[in-house]
Amino acid sequence: MIYTVSYVVVGGKKKYPSGIMNQHERPIVGNQVQLGSDLFEITEVKRMLPPSDEFEFLHVTVRPVEDDQYDPDKTELA
């Protein structure tokens, strides 16, 4: 399955731009994701369109992770 994921950072309009990327693993709430040089925690995953064959479009909301909250076991590199 290929997931096209739209990432939006809560309250991050000026400091963190939104972005879209394709990935092979479905994002999971609570996991951490590396976007550029910054680490974020996934807070919400919403399906934008019904899945079609091997494709699904998702909207994911994330928040910046503070250094003391970093958990390498929950990190997925996007």
C-alpha cells in the first residue's frame, strides 16, 4: 500500500511548513516522525478519501517533540 500523507503541524504556520509525502507505512497516533531536521509526534490520522487499489490519502496532524520526550523506539523516518 502507498500512503500519500499530508502532514500539518499544530500551531506551526510560521515555524513549520506543511508538507505532503508518499510512504509505505501507515502513520499511527502516538508514533514519532522525522520531518526534515525536526521530530514530531503524530496526534491525529484521518482518511481523506476511501482507499483505492494500493493507494490511500491521509491527513496527519503532528506536534513538535521536546528533546526530553524523544523515544527512539517510536520513531519512523519519513
